[in-house]
Amino acid sequence: MVVLEQPTKDLTTMEQFTNFFGDVSHSINNWVLLYVLIGLGIYFTVFTKGVQFRYFGRMFKAMATSRTNKGQSLSSFQAFTVGLASRVGTGNIAGVALALIWGGPGALFWMWVIALIGMATSFMESTLAQMYKVPWGDRIYRGGPAYYIERGLGSRLWGVIFAILLVFSYGLIFPMIQANTIATQFKAELGISEWGTAVVLVLISIPIILRGLRVVARVTELLVPFMAVVYLIIATVIVLMNLTSLPGVLGDIFAGAFGIRAGLAGTAGGLFATFSNGAVRGLFSNEAGQGSMPNGAATADVRHPVVQGFVQAFGTFVDTILVCSATGFMILLAGPSVYQPGQEYDDGILTQSALTFHLEGQDVHWTVAFMTLVVFLFCYSSVLGYSVFAEININYLKWGALGIWGLRILMILAVGVGAIIALELAWNLADIALAVMTIVNMIAMGLLAKNGFLCLKDYDRQRQQGIAEPIFISAEVDLPHPIPESVWTREHSEATQSQQG
């Protein structure tokens, strides 16, 4: 969250409220959550014995082989793409650029570190979401922090608080932000008015969002791999074109990360600014610990909760280590013609400037069109991911069909309104809501951590016994927080195993 400088003119009451909540949001996100999330990630890494490292190959295999599912709920791959759709957004473009502007090249190193730690957090929250998931009338499972707070810790009140905060932020405000980014890009590069963008976004949202979770999952299953692969291919080509410059860029990243060489600090200045900007941008790009990803993770039909934990942890890797790094390398390899540490730049166009520089032999209109497409795909896919998370929490709140249809209609209106106007106060309030729900989720994860550790231990035990694809039966694991009315019976697990072949 960028804290705007106070203007010299007298502030209106609304401007005072906006600045106040912006300062509160900045303080919570950049101080409290930064260190608590890092601490929680280290805790999970230690007590899972580095699950993100020792099972990395298994994570990739689980993601790559999870597309086909003959079961009733979503496939593991669909749940993965729904989560990745939400993760991959403007933070992977403008967010990375902002981290490099404020923190210098070293910020990218700390984004990597945070992602590797965050993989353990993502694994844990997604595993818990799977353990406490519940069947639903449309044959798609429901689950997430609200569900494991109530079913694991016995607190309906805090489950409701979490669900309301998520619906407010992910269901209403964040879609406006993504739509506003699309509208800004379309107007600047294509000359399309905000009203024109609003109409387009509303029209394409109606046949997708109104039809619910299953249709959204099918769209993200096609859209997300396409946009990620195309972006990574372009970045890889650029790296190969500048292979001789790569060692120097890597040297700048590591030297900047530890303050070894002068002149590599960002505009915020100093080693701490390098660390904090990289860490904050990394945390809020991959969303590990915020409580959003588990909602999508719970929808998957898998043999063992740990399997979807692997898949979602791999999503953290893809988001930051791959996609964010792609943006970072494009900017840094452009050199001083585009980017110099310590200089002010427009974070919204820095990545596009770097792409244009690398492909200067090509028609500049091609690079503009490509980045406009990337911004659209990244932002709009996030809106689709948000719709899944919000709807699952409307289900938890038991607001019925009226609540579901109300949410879908309001989300469609939100993308239209967001394209036309910027609601800075609402954005600041949403950031505070996100911070509170993150804190609630982290407390719940800490209290339920032993359940997650024992679930992983059960998976480890079966693998050591030579079982290639372990299955989970909750009654056979002595959990300190038992799972009420669990779907994890022997019959369910064997049926899932049979359906998935």
C-alpha cells in the first residue's frame, strides 16, 4: 500500500478519513503482518521438516497429473488454477516494479526468500481446508478458514467474522481495484474510455460469474495456464537474448540484498528498505497466510489433504519464483536505459518500458498490445478467483440462494463501477479488512497446526511403507482437534481413489 504524501491544501473530512485509514493500513501491513507471517512461515517450515523442499518434486507431479477427475467436485488442477488466478494480478507487474523502485535489485532476492517460506504456510492452510471441508448441494466441496475455525476450534462467531471480512474485500472492493487497473491501461494505451471498458467487463462477466463456481473453474482452467505460459515464454526469450548480462544482474540482486555494494538501494534507501519492500511485495503477491487460497483448495477432490497442500504450495512458487521473477529480470536486464536503482519511475509502465527496450527491433505497438493483454488477463483472472472465494463464504454464512445471486450481481456491478471511478477510501478499508482476516487466519492456523503436522506425518508414514498414493482416514489419526462429520472415511477415500484412477 502506497502512502500518499499529505497535500498542502486543507483536507476535507473524506480526505482526512482516507489518509487516516491509509496510514493504519500501511502500519498493519508493513509492520505487524510482515513479521508475523514470516515467523509463522518459519515455524511451519521447521515443524514440517521443510515440506516445501523435501516434497518439491512431489508438488510438481501433483499439479501436473491432477487435471483429470471423474469425481463430483472440482479437480485438483481446477482448484490450483482458481487459486493462481487470484494470486497472479497487478502485483506481479506493478508490484514487482514498485519493489525494485523502492528497494532496489535486492528486493527481488527477499521476494524469493519470502516465497520459499510462504510455501510452507500455503501448504498448511490448504491442508487444513481440505481436512475440514464439507460436501455441498451442487456436489462441490466447501471449506476454508471460516470452516476450519468453526469445525476445528468450535467458534462460529470468529468464522462469521472471517467470512464477512472476506466477502467485503474479495467480493466487492478488490474486483473494483482490478477493473480500475484494466480501465487505466485500456485508456492509456488503446484510447478506450472508462465507460467503454466498464461495459466490456460487465458483458463478459455476466455469462461467467452468474453461472457459479463450476463455470468459473472451467474458465480459469483454460485462461490461467495460457496467460502464465505466454508471459514466461516472453520473459525466457528476453533472458536468453541477454544471457551475457545475466551474471551481472544476479550479482546486483545478491549485493543489493545484503547491502554489499553502494548505489543499489531503491528510492526508500537502506538495507532495511530493500528487505521490507521485497518481503511485503512477496507476501501480498503470493497471498500465503491471508486465508484466501484455502477456500479454493477445499473444493478439490483428492485422496489425502496433503496432496492439495502440495498443489497450492506449488502455486506460491509459480506466482513469485516464476512470474514475479520474470517481471524482475525483464526490468533489470534492460539496464540503465530503463531502470537505475535510486531513481523515481512510474511503476505502472516500468515493465512495459523494459519490454519495449528489449524488443526495440519490433513494432512498438506490438509490445504495447502485449502488455495491455497481460494486464487484462492477470487482472480479470483475479476477479474470477475472487468470485469463488466470496461465494464459498456466502455459503458458510448460510445466506441462501438470495445471498449467492446478490453476491454475483454485486460483483458484476463492482467491476463496472471500478472501471469508472477510483474509491481510495474503500481500498484502504478493504486492506484493513484483509489485515484483520489474515490475523484471524494465522491464529487459527497456529491453534490447529498440530492437526496439519499429524496429517503430513500420516502421509509420510504411508509413503515410507511403499504406498504410492496415500489415502487419509481421519478416524485412524489421533487428532487433537477431531474433524466432526468428516468426509474422510475409508469409503470416501477409496471412492476418490477409484474415480481418479
